[in-house]
Amino acid sequence: MEKARGNAGTLNLKYESGEKILVELEEVVLEPKPQAAPEQLLSVIVPVYNQSKYLPECLDSLLEQTYKKLEIIIVDDGSTDDSAEVAERYARQDSRFKLVRHQANQGLSQARNTGLSHATGQYVHFLDGDDYLYTAEAYEKMLGAALRENADILSGNIYSESYDCFVGADLEGWVKSKEGKARLIRTSAPMCWRYLYKKAFLDKYNLRFDAEVPMGAEDFLFMVQAAYHSEGIYAVPLLFYFWRQNEDSITGTKDPERVALFEKYRDIGTEKVLQFALKHDIKALQDIGVRVRQK
């Protein structure tokens, strides 16, 4: 197991339920195949809002990637700190970095959609500005598997700093059934940055983040829709993403007003997931609205 970057220290990796979940979901577990040599452009979308403290570590992890054919789209969502200045510094040093600025804060969903509108790569990855890539070979290995399997969606494994645990499984193979894909998204970190996506697939089904859910459950809603439309999700046993839940983020804050706002949009997004599940008869998701309806 490779060590994390930065000052994370010794990792206490725990499998918890992740391995069991994936084993139950798999219909076919494929034997490892030779790694493809990726040549396609990968678009990396980095939404940023007042994350100048963490952004250099995020962008440095991109510079360190062994896979170099990257298009890095940094979307500054109306930051009031010097996040844009940090991004501009990287753009001056490396032409792969491109900065797009929102004049006012529009929320995470719109920032990611803006990034998608500028993306020209064959595959897309979302990387939050306060997180970073766990290993220098992250994109080389993930994209190689994506191209080898011709996958619409590819899942990798993550390390959560706040929960001090590893999320995923040492398993490689396809999840293809409607219910299996839904259970995978629901139970094993339903965040968009855990996955790589074929750009043509996202465009074919007009898969974008819902502007009515700028936070709270925007990942969950997007991933449920993407998983439903995909032919399958290919799981790769690679720890490639470091998830930091910083105290300044909307999920890390203890400010009552921001917590209430987060919960409001989380409930709106959860209700939308429920309605999607009912419409498409996805049984694995049809109990998620109970808490919201009981409030």
C-alpha cells in the first residue's frame, strides 16, 4: 500500500463494510488484464470556493501524475480569498491548467457543470479543491483500466481523513445490474470524485448536476442517474483519492445557519433521488425518503 501525500502520517486503513458490499454486487469478477497504455486526453475539473489553504496540495498532486496528457479546468466559484490567484500561478507555469471564474458564488453543482462545458477530454474526473490524488499513478492506472474495458463509469477507492478509513475493496470487475449499480452508489461513498466518466456518455444522456441542489446531495443525485444510464460500473482495486473534510467546508462546518442550509438541500436532493428511483423501479433506493417524509 502506498503512503498518502503530505502530512497525513501513518494511515489506519480499515475495510469496514466496503469489501463485503462489492463482493455481493459482483456478477462477474474478471481476472486482472494487462494494463493498457493510455493516450487519450483526461479532463480534470477542480471546483474551488475559498480553498486557497488546500489548493496548492491539490494542484501539486496533479503535477506529480505520471500520466501527463491532462486538461485541468479550475472553476473558481466566486471565491473571496486568493484561490483564483493560486490557480493563476499554476496556469502561468503549466499550460494544462485553465482557470474559469464565476463572478459570484453559484454553488458546487454549477461549478462542476461549468467545468463540464469546457471539458474536451475523452474521460472526465472531478477533483475537489481541498482534496488530492493519493498516488502519482492514479490517472495512469484508472484511465488505463477505463480504456481497456471501454467503461462508461469507473470506480476507484478512497481514503477518508475525517473518518480515518479506507472505502472500497481489493476487487476488480463489473457491476452491471440495475439494482447492483444502485447499491454500489448508495452504500460505498456516493461522491462523484470517486469515479471517472466517459465524456461522450455524459453528453449522450445530458448528465449534469442539478442546479436546484447546489450542495448536500448533489453527488448522490448525479451518481444515481449516471449509474442507471450506464451499461455498467467497472471497479478498480486502486486507492487513488484522498478525501479531506476541512472545517471550512459546507460539510465540515458547525455554523448553525450553514448546517441548516446543507440539510435543506440534502433533503431536496434525497427527495429527487427517491422520485427517480420510483420512476425507474430501482428498489434499492426506494426507502431513502423515509427520513425526509417524516420530518
